[in-house]
Amino acid sequence: MNIEAAPKDVGTPSSAWRSRADAWEFLGYAFKQLAKSRTGTGGKTANAALAEQAARALSLLHAVELYWAAPGQTAVRQLRAALDAGDFRTGLELLRGLAPMVPGHGGAAPLPSRGHGHAGTGDAEDDGGAQAPDDGERPRFDVLVVDDLTAEEADSLKADLLAQRRPGDAFTYELVVVPSYEDALVALLLNPAIQACILRPGLVAESGQPLGRDLRAYLSTHTAAAPAGARPLQLILALAEQLTALRPEVDVYLTAGVSIESLAGSLSRRFRRIFRKQDHLDLHLSLLSGVAERFRTPFFTALQEYSRRPASVFHALPVSRGGSVVGSPWIRDMADFYGLNLLMAETSATSGGLDSLLDPHGSIKEAQDLAARAFGSHQTFFVTNGTSTANKVVHQSILAPGDVVLVDRNCHKSHHYAFALAGAQVSYLDAYPLDRYAFYGAVPLASIKARLLEYRRAGRLDEVKMITLTNCTFDGIVYDVERVMEECLAIKPDLVFLWDEAWFAFARSHPVFRRRTAMAAARKLEASFGDPDYRARHAEQAAQLWDPVTGRPADDQAWLQTRLVPDPARARVRVYATQSTHKTLTSLRQGSMIHVFDQDFEVRNRESFREAYMTHTSTSPNYQILASLDVGRRQVELEGFGLVQRQADLATSVAQAVARHPLLKKYFRVLTSRDLIEAPFRKTGPAMPHRDGLAALADAWEHDEFVVDPSRLTLDISRTGIDGDTFRHRYLADGHGIQVNKTSRNTVLFMTNIGTSRSSVAYLIEVLVKLAESFEEDRSTTAGAGRRRTPAVSDDGGTPPLPDFSRFAERFRRDALCPDGDVRAAYFEGYKDGSTEYLFAEELGARIDAGLDVVSAGFVTPYPPGFPILVPGQVITRKTLEFMAALDTKEVHGFDPERGYRVFAEPEPAIARTAGPERGESQLV
């Protein structure tokens, strides 16, 4: 059979998990059908077309299988030979033998059996003890070897390492051998099963594979460190740096032939260990040990072991060990539903291998240290009652009464309550509005710089202690974290940053997303401040921005128009990130973490942080949540990259389906970067960078002020004529069992996560098509009856402009020069008898029209999205009332529909106002 027309040089793609799995699955189907045709069924034309499709699938696999241990390129060549020869039955038998190795077969490798939960390097008894797990029970991973070996040399190396295996090894692995620097980078990008890399002196620079255009463009930014003609050691060192930058969790080893003693002292920072080529046993044990270290879950393991020991409870928790449940005829179904393990693990004990969350010295301390390593922080603290509490802990540890905090007005409500508790002076920053879609974007860097300069002009910069921003926002807008911190520190060198990354925990696992996380940006800034070239850049800029005679700064406009460089000698990297682990990673609900990268933590914040943590942390933390945080960290380090890559790809699939399907695009539209990010904040062009490839994604995430998380899909539903809340409840949840959380007047937000499957994505698309068909049928029926359908929302959104923060009432402000207000004073003033009253919107509007300043006595927070429209002490405006009247969210915290708005009882005469610089809001004269 001649299938020479099939392409043989398919370019290697930048993401292959889905196309690879589909290709292998299709080959199983194709060879089965072709084998049947040889027994007399099926037409020749159909068989030729099927064979051509199989050839295309094999061409794709030829481009990617080099980077996997199994099935590998040898299997692809054998199948291609069978296809070319028309020997379909041989090909089918080969595929059946490959089935356990094919992606998607049986899911992930199982965990070790109960007797081998310690994931060691292989000390289980071979006889007389627990039975060693067989290969089918052990987690399996790939080890990348980078060396230009012949096929015989590669087979010999594999045999040498295979010979080191012992029955008690907790894991099993296979080698992936690639010849070049470029191939090593490709392998790490494509194959998430790689857990370790071995670099050898024989590697070459360039790949012989037909790399795709997108992959080649992305690699160009990572191969610049390896100049043409570089010596082997230079090539190895550059590659080690790039591998760690791509996937920092992967262990990197060096094997050398000579002089390893002299290499060891100078290269230890880049490699986990250095070996002679002949040290196969030590290398084997190190490979297992490195993975075992990431596999280790100190608290989860301790809790399992505790639950298996006999114990009698003479303290709290009747539910412990199922005591009050399993013998009850009335609540036994609790044990049936949750299982006995949950009850056996319920305890108030902090001994017996367990630990105290409030004073950790054992398994919880170890688990937190492992999390710090995984997420790139100096310290990490577990929180069992959500990021709302994590935010309060950080704020209370940093802020004292009177300190000024700059904060995004549309941050989560927990921040606002934290300011009331801490007594901080709150200076609200306004994000750019997306009025058409009734939600906010993010705060432009120019606005942040302008506010800091405003405090400098007023002589109050020393009062500004902290800035708090949400990264990424509920709707997926992501800051350039490094640039924001860099330019702010140029104005205020000791500024403390809190990045609320409740929705961004997953980003650490992806090389493009990671650069915009707080911890990665903090680490990069710290490194930059130690660079002599960076110090020279600052000195050059300082000569332009400071008068050498008077020492006074240049005018604010010069500072606003300059990409500021902080003084490395004065700037301190003090960065905190709060993370809702349970939102985007594996954890039970309310499982959160606080990540700290604070150069001054030991000197300036350790004690206050401890007290704040004690204030807000329960003395009865949920052990199951703590254990799930420990396990979730393990997953991040061992499979986070692959899961996050899949998460983003699946979201892009939904966006593409909506854009291409003729009926879907008639009623729905996925909003792109051009819709969600205003033009001045985008240097790059693509509307959906992730759809255009890894290179376009990396380019946008490096250069644009704001980017959109590709796993967030904001669906514009305005053309359906249905409001977001109704669409969410009636059409998605009640009609089809699809759960979403956030809506606006005319949008619905869908998110993929690491648990999203291809089947669930297919179901979502199917449901959207069914809904579009029903809208089409309804429109036809209505038109046939001569009636016009009245939409619940207009195509332009039909929502009043989003209100910016108006201002604090005069009595809660420190001065007329800066906009901060005392939320705490206003909050507690509302506690006084007779200080407040309730007014409906009509009466409120009448007072505003009469020239009175009506002041909110509490927080008013629509949920979702969960940020306050009003805060205590804020002057209520007409714009706020109009926006609240148009909201379709039924859950509004702090607003009583039967009594109205809670306001201070004595309205103030309105002070003189003039149109503000943005959107016509009031400003003090």
C-alpha cells in the first residue's frame, strides 16, 4: 500500500498531551478496522482513506515520541513499517502489547500499597516481611538523559540503570535519551512525567527534530544563553539554568568523565548531585531519593499512622474514632457516607506524630517547609479557615492604627474587614472599569505611582506602609507583579506588598504563568538588586530624577513617564501572598496558605505575625484540611505542570468551539484580551495569546501590563436576552447540572481547573449548543406568532456605569490633601445607639439631590464577586444607587431589602466639589 503522500515531517508542537493521546487511540481503531478489511469487509476507498489518516497520526507521533520513554519512536517506526507493508494484523498485535504504555490507559500510575506509604529509596524486606510492590503498583516517572549517544550506547545505559533496581524500590522509572540542548528543553515542555534530568558532556546544541514554528519561536528565548560554538561545560551550565527556569521542581544531575572533584565545588548550586559516569548505583538511588523527597507528606502520613493505632479517647471529640457514630442506630449513615477513615483521623491530639498548627515543631512544620520549597517562598503557613482569614493575618501583622494602606477598591471583602480591625487609614485605588460587562479590570500602574507621589507631595509618604492588590482578579486579569513592585519601591523603598492570589495558586506550576506570581517576582527582584549592572542602571536614572544640588526629586510627571528603577542599596523585598489552595489546586475547602518572601521578616515582623496568626487561627484546626494541603503540595511538585498545561488547553478548546460553531457564535462570545484589557495596557497584538501558541503567550506575559488567565472564560450572553444570574441558576445549574459561580448582568464566568476533564468540557459545549438551539427555536416560534421577544438585558449590557470609590466623609479623613479614610472609626461609630438609620433608595436619592452627604455606616457587598460597593464612612452617590438598582445578584451582604441601606443618622451638608480627573467623581476643592 502506497502512503508516501502522508507527511512524514510534522513539526513538533508546543503542547502534545491531547494530540498524542488521540493519535494513539486512533491508531488502535484504524489498525483494527484495516485488519478486518483483510478478512473481506470494508471498501477499498474507505480503507485507503483510513490508512492515510493512520499515516498522519504516525507522523505526529514520530515528531513527539522522542520525548517519551514509552511507547517511544521505535514503536512508531514498527507501526509505520506494518502500515506500509499492509500487515495490519501485526500492527494490531503490536498496539495491543503497547496498550499499558499508551497515554490515557488506566490513568495515572497507582500509589504504593499501604505497606509502602513511606516512598523511600528501597529498604523494604525482600522476604519474610511486607511484600514488595510490583511495577503495576508503583508510581512511574521518566528520567531525561541529555547526551548524543548511539542507539547501542543508549540501550547500554538503560540496561546499566535497570540493573540497579531492587524489589523494594518505591518507584520505577524509564530513561528518555535525547541528544541536544534544544531537545532537552522540548522534552521538559512536552513530557510532564519527567521528574529528573541527567546532563552528560556529549550533548550537542541543536535538535535534529522538525520542531514546529511555535515551539521554535518559544525556544529562541531560552537558547540565547547557549552561544554558537560553546564548550560542553558552558552548554551544560546554560542548559541546567534553563531547565530549572522551566520546571524548578525537576532534579538536575551532572555526570562527568574526569575531574569531578574540581567541578563539584563550583557547580553544586546548579545540580542536585554530580557523579562519575560509572556510578550507576548511586545515581539510581539519588533519582529515587529526589522523587521520594517530593512525594513525602509528613503530616498526611502521620495522620494515617495515627488513625491505624489503637487508642482510647478521654478528651474532646466524641466523633473521634467513630465513637459516637458507628454504634448509633440514628446517625450511622454518617459513617456510611464519609467512611470510617475520616472518623478514625478525627482527633484533638497533637502528639503521637501529629503536631500543633499554632506552635509547629514536627510534621506540620515539615509540611509547611516543603510547601515553601514548592511555591518558592521563605516561609509558608497553612490556614484552615480560608484566604479570608489569611488576609486578616497578614494585614494585622503589618498594619498598626494610623498606617496608610493602598488597596484596590474591588478586592475581596476580607481585606476591608481586616482594615477595620487593624485601624489602618485606607486609600482606595480604582481599577479601570469594564462598564459594558459590569465588572472591573485591575489598577493601572500609573494610578498606583500617582497615588504614592501624591503622598510624597503631601509629606506623608512615611505613613504609607503597604499596598494590597488582587492577582489574578476573579475575572482573570493578571498584573505584571515584578514591574509593579519595582516601580513602587523606586518611590517608597520599604513598601510592603500583599498579593491576594486566591485564584492563582496553580500558576507556580507553569513556566509562563509563574513569572507573574508574587514569590517568583520577589525572588527575581532580590537577584536583580545584587547585580552590578542593575546598580549602574539605577545610578544613571537617579541622575535624571533627583537634583544633585538640592536633593529634591524632579516633578511628578517625569516620574510617571519613566520606567522607574529602585535603589538596590535601599529597597527591601517584603512580599506576602495569600493563596486559596482549595480553589485551584487539590485541597479540601478552606485550605489556604500564606507565602512569605520578606527580607526583614525576622527583624520586623516575626513576632507581630505570630500574634496575628494566633488571633485568627482556631485552636481546633481541621486535620483533614491540613492533610489535604500536604497532599496538594505533593501533587504540585510531581504533576502540577502537566495538570496546569491541560487546564489552559481545555479552556482554549471551549473558546474555539464557541467561536467556530455557527449557532454558538450567534448567541455567545468569549471575551478576549481586547475586550478585557484596555489598549494602553497591551503592547502585544493577539486577542487570545494562548490560542496562538506558547510563544505568543510568553510574549504577552512578558510585555503587557495586564494579561488574561487563559483558564478563565468570560462568556458574553447578552445576545440571548437573559441576565447572568438567571442563566447561571435556571439554565446551567437547574437545567443541566453545570456549576459556575460568578456572573454579571450579561456575562457568565467559566473556569477550568486541574480537575477538569475532556469529557466535562465536551459536555459544556454540548449544553451550550442545546441552549442555543432552544433560543433559536424560541425565536422562530415568537416570530411566527408575530410577537417580539423582550430581552432581559440589552445587547450593550444595559447596566449603568460602574461607580468608582466616591470619597470618605470629611470627619473620617486625616486631611484634604490625600484621600485615605479611617474605616475603623466609621465601622465602630455605627455600633453606637441611635447613630444609624435605614433608608430606602428613593429617600437616599432625595437627600443626595437636596445637597446632603449621606454616609454609609457599613459594608454593602454583592456576592459574587465579593467586594464592597460601599464601605463604612463612604459618601453614597447617585451612581452607586443606580448601579445597585441594576444588579441582578440576589445575595448582597450588608443590605436589608426590607429596611434599605444602613447610614449614619445625621447627614452632613455636602462640601464643595468639582469634577474629578476620572469619570466625573467628586473631589475635594
